[in-house]
Amino acid sequence: MENVDTLILGGTILCLDDSMTTIEDGALAISGDSIAAIGTERDFRQRFSSSDIIDGNNFLIMPGLINSHTHAAMTCFRGIADDMHLMDWLTNYIFPAEARNVDPELAYWGSLLACAEMIKSGTTTFCDMYIFEEEAAQAARKAGMRCLLGEVLFDFPSPNVKTPEEGLAYTRNLLKRWSGDPLIRIAVEPHALYTCSRPLLSEAAKLAEEYNAPLALHLLENMSEREQLKEKLGQEAIPYLKGLGCLNERLIAFHCVTMNDEEIRIFSNHGCKAVYNPESNMKLASGFAPAARMLAEGICVGLGTDGCASNNSLDMFQEMDTAAKLEKVRHLDPTLMPAETVVKMATCMGAQVLGMDGYTGCLKAGMKADIIMIDLNRPHLTPMYNPYSHLAYAVSGSDVHTVFIHGKMVMKDRKLLTLDEEEVMQHVRRIAEKVKESLKESV
């Protein structure tokens, strides 16, 4: 018999591979950081041995979820400025709050809190854009999470860098510092077209090309932005990006709410990726991204929560539920965005968006062992006829029982194994007191 590090025996396995394989009475073997084999419990009891055997009966076993767009450290700003228009929220509340409060301590502990929340709700990989991203990378490494992250780039000073040149230099250092890391990858991340000049965007694109790194930015989040950009740029946003040489398979665009059919076709033709953020867009009344249309045109679309200041949760199961239902009611067509599609957006398609589909996002031999186990022994999950329906419409983050990332168990029976949950929350509570005082000063 072959000895492996961990055996999961029993349960229903959703592989999310090209064939969308489902295995009843399944079994999965983990060796090191990777999946050694997937099959049936009966077969594996004869083939494999392990000192760590997990009973998977009454569990749904699947790839970890991928949050393709968030601002992790903004857990520290959860709920400080709700029910506002996007530009009012951003310009008059979020940017000033960040200027007064964001420092390495907030970035580190806020990101750790986000990691705790994400792991406990089944997310194993996330894409982050924020300030002091070296601290976010350190937090993700401590938590044992997989991520793609980058320092947000602006024309104006941020709490971390004073000029665009400093921001680009900081990003270059991140690219060098984390090169080859098994969990942390770096992207070049200009904030948006309305906060970044043509020279900054051009240099960002060159840096991304030099390191073959993703180039990620917010794009066409609402109609006001679209109109503002047309006046500022003298042309529409997509042709502007094309002229800069930004439209290629490495581009990741967050939101894309006001994209029209022609722009969707251009994006598809250039292999660009998009991330759908339905709950944030709903809360800020930004509109409805044409997610179903993008998918129909062949664009790879991931799913993201956005930050906790505009959502206010990092629960990807909740995001799947909203993503599926919003397109249905928007078009009065219940067949749009079926459950299986939104689950793929949160797993295998999310991995493709982030350029990680070669090693995560699905379960098969040779892939990294990024695995979650969902406890089905609950009233709201009984009975189960269709597992994809359950995942999209019934499961919540609190149903996640066990999480593996890169072959390492990071949560067991809902207890975090890489983080001291209480310590993290206590630190963020102390940071929140400072944030409250700074808000009083601005009144």
C-alpha cells in the first residue's frame, strides 16, 4: 500500500475539472502540498495508508473558493460609511479615513482579520489591492492563504508612497521580494482610470509586461465614472486602454458594470479577464454588470466580494447566491446564471482569471491541495439532490468545517489552526478605536 500524508474517505467530491466530475462515496489522498489521487473510498482503502485519516461521510468536498477581488485590510473600515453614492463614499469618506489611519499595523492586522474571515467561509485564494501590501503578503503567509496582490497605484500620495514613481518602485520590490513564493504572487495594480494618469498607466503596463505579471484595475464601475472618463480622456475607456497596449490576457478588470456589447467583444477578442462583484455594486447602486453576456462572449469571469467597506462581508457563498439571482431578476429569465456556473466562477474560473488554473481551482491529481469540506449534516442542507444547487442557494460560510491550503490543514472543525482568532480581533478592535476618533475629528 502507498502511504500518503492525509486520506479523506467518504463524502461527495465535486472536482470542478473540465468534465465537472462528481464522485459519490469519494476519496482523496494528499501528499505534501498536492493531491496525490482522487477516487472511491472502496478503492482507496485497498491502495493507500495514512496516519491522518479524515471521515468525509456527510461532507461535500470541493476546491477552495477564490475571491477574485477584495481589499483585505478594509475589514478595519467595515460599516463606517454606508448608504452613499460611490464617488461621495470614496472621495469624502474612504480616502480621508485611509489618509488618517492606514499604516503598516492596520494593513497587517486588517489583512489577518480578512484571512480569518475568508478561511472560515471557505475561501482559500484571494486577489487583493490595497496600501502597504508587503504587510498583506506577510499576513497571508502567516494565515497560510494563497493570494495575488499588489500595491494600489494613484497619481496622488497614499499613506505608503508619495508619488507614482515611488508606487511603481514599491511594486517592483514586491515582484522581486515574492518571486517564486509558493503562496504569494504579485500583480501591478493601478487603481482606476480616473485616479491614474496616462504616464502612470503606461509605466504600470510596462512593469507588468516585464515581469509577465497580471495588470489589474477597477473599470467602468458606474455610469457616472463612464461619463467622467469620456470627458477626461476624450474617448471611451476601452479604446483608451487599447491604445496604451493594456488589452491582453494579463488584464484583470474589476466591476465592468457599464460595459456595452461592443466593449465586451473587444475584451473577449483580447483575452482580457473580468471580475463580477454583485453585492458591492448593489450596495453602492452602481448598477448591474453584464456578467451573463460576458460569459456568453467567452470572457473568463471570476467572482469577488470587493472590500468590507462596500459589501460588508467576505462570504463567497453569499456572493454566489446573489450573482445567480441578480441576473435572473434583471432579465426576468430564471435560466440565466445557473448554480453550476456561479460555482465555477468562484473556483475554476476564478483560478483562470488570476492565472492560477495550472495548480488550483479544481481537484485532480497533481493540483495543489486547496480543499474545503462542507458539513451536510444540517437542517438547511437536508436533503441534497443537487450539490451545485446547494452551494449556490443553501450553503453559507458557516457550514465550512475543514480547510486545506497547499496541503496544510488551516481549519479543522471550524477552529483556525494558523491564526489566533481572538488575538487578531482584539488588535483590530484597538485599531477601530483610533479610526472612530479620527472620524470625530473630521466632523
